[in-house]
Amino acid sequence: MIEKWITDESTLKRYRRFKKRKTAIGAVFVFAFLVFLSVTAELWANSKPIVMNYDGHILFPVYKSYHPTLFGRSDILYMDYRSLKEDPKNKFDLWPLVEWNPFESNPSLDNYPGSPSSDNVFGTDDRGRDVLTRLLYGFRYSIGFAVMVWIIAYLIGILLGAIMGFSGGVVDLIGMRVFEIWESLPSLTILITLIAILDPSFMLLVAFQALFGWMMIATYMRAEFLKLRKREFVEAAKALGVKKYKIMFKHILPNALAPIITFSPFAVAAGITALTSLDYLGFGLKPPTPSWGELLQQAKSNFTTAWWLAVYPSVAIFITVFSLNLIGEAIRDAFDPRK
């Protein structure tokens, strides 16, 4: 059924309408490029060489940890690869464009935060860590958080919305009352309470955000299933004795994909914004995890002296969210039945 939906003529028309939006195509490439940079961040920003030829051995320090004794050092536990740049045994080394990892400070600076320079192109934060590096690695957490929340929340919303819409009657009535109660709960107050009781972690934030983020898609899926459950192909499947769950997810769901596809880019953008807001308020990821929200929080404390802490994270957030919104608007127009 999914394959039929993909090759359907109306779907191909939607795809052609989407391609007509040149801004959306550009946004797809921009967002894909940002994701690529973040996923491969170790190749662009790291305190270890990507590859090196040391004493006849081809080594890949970015991907594998080597004991200092391999380099003739028995007095340290972790190798400082910068000290090997002038070593005669180092025949060749290829370094990332930014030679800082997201957790180390620049010891050559007298004061933190440090302004943009040749060593730190985007400056440093209030602990001397490279801002560009933390932006690259921070996007990895932001997009990972947003995608995980989107998947979990949509799975919950699709399942509950499908059950309410397909069943109707008492099940739908009780489900909507539970839905209204759950939607009225003060999510921020509950989050603050959970953080005060539990040790905040990435998965805890994902679970919490997903548990309070499924309502919108559940509403749309309920409406779609209520509309489609009386269609001829559903009645025919019932007459053939097809089981209810197969009717729901094999016959009705592929015909109710429009809301899922249309709202997905906006949901991912909302997830990125949500994590940034939580980090800014101090309820997000634990330090020293790279975070866009943490950089903005530092910018508030150093607003008059460290403009780069506000400008660069804000630009990164704007480009990411704006790209996702352009993609979402193009998809929404492509699925508009009036067109």
C-alpha cells in the first residue's frame, strides 16, 4: 500500500509542485549540508589529527584512541597530539580545519570569553572553549533531540489518534477527555519538578518532550481516520474479514499520511527550538555538553563584552529553523487540495 501511495499520480504531482519552490529546494540543500557538517564534526573540528604517519605507522586518532606509550610517552595518560607536530618521527599529519575539541579551553588567552581571532574564528565562550566547535557539535545534539522527539511523539500520536478515530463512539469520547486533561497539564512546571528530583539527561528530556508533544498529530490523525473509516475500500476490507489493525495501518494510514508529512518539518524545527530554550533556561543538557542554548545564556551574562556569543548561535538557529520552515511551507502547499 505504501509503494502504491509513493507511485500514485497525485503524489508525483505533489512532488512536482514541491520542486517548483526554488527556495524550498535551496533550503533542503542548506539543511542537509548543516546535518552533514554536524554528523562529521570530528573531521572539521578536533584536537586530534584525522590521519598521521608516525614512525612508519598509519594512525587515525580521530576514530581510535592510542596509548601515549606508542609515541614514547609513559608520563601521561592522554596524548597531546599537538606536541607531535615538530616530532621528527611524525612524517605526515592531516588536521581538521579547526584544531579544537568542544571541551578544551584555549590556554593562550588572558581573559575569557575571547574575541574572534585566527586561533578561534568565532571567538571563545566564558570558559575559553571554541564557539565554532561548540556550534558544530551542539547541532548534533539539537537535531538528534528534535528527530527523536518527532519520531516518538508521532508514533504515540498516530497510534492514539488512529484508535480514537477508527473506533469512534465511547472510545473516542473517553479518549478525547483524557486528551484534553493531558493537554491542560503545566508541562514546564512538571519538567522543573522532574529535574529537581531526577538527574537530567538527554533521554529524559526526549521522553518528556515526546510525552507532551503528541497531541497535535493525534488530533489530525483522529480526524483523518474518522473521515476515512466509512470509505468504500474500508467497508470492502471489513466485508472480507480483514483484521482491524490491518485495516487501520495497511489501508487507512497510507491514505492519511498528508498531515504526518506536512507537519514533520515544523515539528523538527520546534524540537530544535525547544531544546535551545530549555538549555537557555538551565533545564536542558548538563554542562559541559555543547549547546546552542548554553551559548545564548552566556551571551546574556556577557552581552556588552562578548557580542559573538549572541550573534553566531542566533544566526545558526535562524538558518536552521528558517530552512525547515521553508521546507514545511513547500510541503504544505504541495499537499493543499485546492491546488
